[in-house]
Amino acid sequence: MDNLIEIRWHGRGGQGAKTASLLLADAAFNTGKYIQGFPEYGPERMGAPLTAYNRISDTPITIHSNIYEPDYVVVVDDTLLESVPVTDGLKETGAIVINTTKNEEYLRKVLKGYQGSVYTIDARKVSMETLGKYFPNTPMLAAIIKVSKIMTDEELLNDMEGSFKHKFAKKPEVIEGNMKALKLALQEVKKIW
């Protein structure tokens, strides 16, 4: 499976990391890919650290385990940078995408010498501007797709619009805000190194 892409998500319960990993799996599936999307929980409570995973491939996936050497890592909550070893196993040919406003000096310190690419996005700002509330999962979904190039921006937007229309059929105002969040996040993700 040379074309296999593995992604590990780090977030806290209630932030939508699990939902974002499942939305990514659905979107990749809808572009003809083989997919896996699954969470791993510790204590199931709001605010507790959680990990979620994605495998995406052009060929059938025969691996059924957690991901120990991901191509990409998504950090939905930057407070986890100091308490969870987010770069463990992360390939230096891959990248980490972090929801943060922290500076490069801080990131270099907490990422403990990680040599791969580092991208950041202020998902709080994107979420507040487009949704009026803090929901980091939609901006983080757009950011990882932009960085990993699993699909084109257009494929993402088309698929998510259909998904949101189905999911929020009785709340059309939510669809517009989420679409704006995706579009803004695609522009806001920045490479730090």
C-alpha cells in the first residue's frame, strides 16, 4: 500500500476531533478512496484527551490497528502539546497541523526537535468569524486536507456542502457558516517550517 496516508488526531472531548476524522473519512470515500476513521478514548468525558485516526488509500486497506507512524498529525487543542507526545512516530516526510496562535520559538521547544513540516491555523478565529462560536473541527478538517492534499479544495467543498445539507437539513443557517469556515480555513493555514 504505497499510496496509504495515515493521520492521527489529538484533541479533547467535545472539540470535534472524532467528528472531523469521520467527516474526513466520508469525504475521502466519496472521492473513490478506501478509508478508515476511528477514535480511541481514555476516560470518556468532556475535556479529556482523545485520539482519532484516519487511513486513506487508493487500494483496499488490510491493516486494522491504531496508527503508530502517521504521515500527518492534527492537534486540535494546543494545550496538548505540553502533555501528550504528539510527534511520537510522526514521519519527518509528513507534517503536523496545529490549532494555535503560539510563535515558532514556542513550537520548536514543545515539538522537541521534530524536523518535518509544521503548519498552524487559528481555528478559534476562523470559527468565531464564520460560526459565531468556537467549533475547531471544521477549520481543522480543511487545514489537514489543504496540507495533505488528500483531495482538492473543490472536492472538499462540494462533498462537505452535500454532507452538511444532509446533516443539518433542519438548520440551514448552520450549513452556510460551516461552508464559510471551510473556505476561510483553506486560506488561513500557514507553513511555519
